Amino acid sequence: MARCVATLLSCCFAAAAATQGVPLEIVLSAVVFDGTATMDLNGPDNDAVQCLRAAIVAVLREEYSSAFVSGVTATSYVADGSTNTKVTFRVADKGINAEYVRDDLLSAVVEPSNSDSKLMLSLGDCWPYDKVDAEAASHVLQTETYRRAGFADVGAVVSSAVVLGGLRAHNFNADEVAITQFGIVIAGALQAATVQIDNIVAEEYKPPSIQDDDDPPVPVLEDDYDEGLTTTIRFDVAIHYWPVGATVLETPEAIAQALKTAISDGSLQSNLDFYAGPQFCASCVLRDATVNVELSYVKIDELTMDEPHAVAAPCTANCGGGGGGDDDDGLDEGEAVAVAIFVILAVVGVAGLIFWLYRSNKLRECCPSEEVEASAGELELDKVSSSAPTPEPQTEMV
């Protein structure tokens, strides 16, 4: 009991130390526990959450004794046919180092042959759930420990693009394997996690438009691309967390420069050759794609910005044909209005015709033609009878 109280008190002291207005750096990490009982952390069991927060601080090195653990969330973790529980959390402290946090936690989840792991010993009697899965926790710690960017807000995104040859946009957008592998290629070029790359959409390459009259025109580079087979692939990069060991890129300029460096030194093409190769992408459309260096530079400068890109919808139909612009088959505003009026009048006319036919059929159903004719004859006789002079009564003369 005393151990439990001490653990909870240390958590409270850590919370107080982290709320003094000191700018903090944040590390995101996770551990895995056996079974699914730990999913109850998402419920009202606040004592277990406090217990885990304090235990995490306790296994970190002394210089992080005032760190603050928050954002404890449990999710299912499926591996090798079994379902366990992954618990993610954030560790915040001034000047905290993500590699140190990862190494300390890796050491804490290892289970010696003669005792429990350091983390389980720190959890002690206040932990009501299952033990740490040492193997799964080690894997997750090495792959899902991220450090928070210095000033980018949570959810901040930078969008950019590269240009590939030997690829049609609509074929790429319809190939889920190609989209996934392209995300891995870009993540490798930026030293990012694959989960940071999202909203991947291809569009047919279009040369940059002419600038304003006051500016010199941008080179169209017509000889540098094969229309229809040259594709701009746009994507978003989440910049608020980065893997341990990666360079934190949290501005459009930093993302653009990292992409250009990966293109110029050939690493982007090498990643593309590997991850679009037979081992990962045997039949996907990326297998014949190549990086167009010059056009990629142009599109990186044109499209890199500090917000998600706004491509409305992927081109999944056959839209590889040249064109667009003023020579398409679309209707202008006046033609569209005229067509709309014509359609409305046509619908009203058809509705009137249907109503007239309906009424006519109803009349025939309730009054067959023979009855109508007989009724008409009787009506005529009635008229004749009513029009004939009525004989005056005669008085017999006596």
C-alpha cells in the first residue's frame, strides 16, 4: 500500500513540475501489455492511469524525474495471431531527448530470468492488469517512439509533390499497393514514419502557367515530359512528430529542401526502385516509374505549402488524354441555363400528357362506351318528351 501511495504521489509531483509555464519538448511512445484487460484504461479507472504515468517517470533516468506523462490511450495490438493491448503516451520535459526515453523504456520492459521487469516493479500493487509483453513492447518502442517538433502545432501539415515519368495518373490512383509503396518511398526520403505521409493523389503533369504581365514567363519545358505518361503526385506530411534520429522538418522550406536533396543524390530513385520492385510491388504501376528530376524541382517550388493540398478528387477514370482548357466539351453558363429550361418544360409536358391519359382511362373504366351511348339516347328522349306540348284537359259537354 505504501508503495502504491508513493507511486501516485510521485506522479502528482511530476504533474506539478510540468505546469510551471516552462517550454517543454514532447516524446510520443508506447508499450504493449498482455491480453485485452488493459483496454479498461480508456474507462473510468483513473487510478490505473495515474499508476502507469508515475511508473513511466520512475523508470526514466534521473534527469527526467520531473517529466510529465499524459495522453494515456489503450488500443488493440494484433501480432502473430494474438491480440494484446498497446498503450500510447506522451512524455514532456524541458530538453527531453527521445533517444534517451526510448533506451530507458527498452531497458525497463526487459524481463530478467529471476524477477519482473523494471516497469512491472514500478507499477507494483497499484496496477490491476496484465504484465508487459516484453517482445512486443521492445518492437513498438523501437518503431513508434517519436519526438515532438519544436514549434509546429499538433496536426500541422506541409504538402508537396514530385513528378514521375512512365506512369499515368488514373492508373496510380486506382492502385492501392502503388499508393502505399509511394508513401514508404517519400517517408524514406524525409526520414519520416510512414504514418506521417497521407493524402496521396496523382494528377497529370501540367506545365506551370505564365506569370503576371510584370513577371518573366516560367519555362514550359515542353521537351522534358511525355504528355499523359508524366504524373505529378501530391502528398501531405504531418510534421508535429518525428521518429527518433530523424531531422525534424517543420517548415515548407525544410520539406522542400529535403526532397530536393533526396532527388539530387539519387536516394529517392533508389527508394523507388526498391519499394516498387518485385519484392513489394510485383504488379503495381510504380514498377516502371522514374523520378523526373527537373520537373520535380519545378513542382516542389510551385506546390510545397504549409497546409494540406486541395486536390478535390482522385482521377480514377480514363483521364490520361491530353487536354482540358478552352477546347473541352463542357457547357458555358448560358448553354447550361438553356438546357435546364428545356428539361423543365419537357418534364412538365410529359406530366400533363400522362395526367390526360390517366383521366381518359378512368372515364372509360367507370362508363363503358355502350352505357355512355345508352345514357345519351335516354337523355335525348327525355328532351323530346319535355319539349312536346301537353294536351289540355277537355271538359265533357253535358
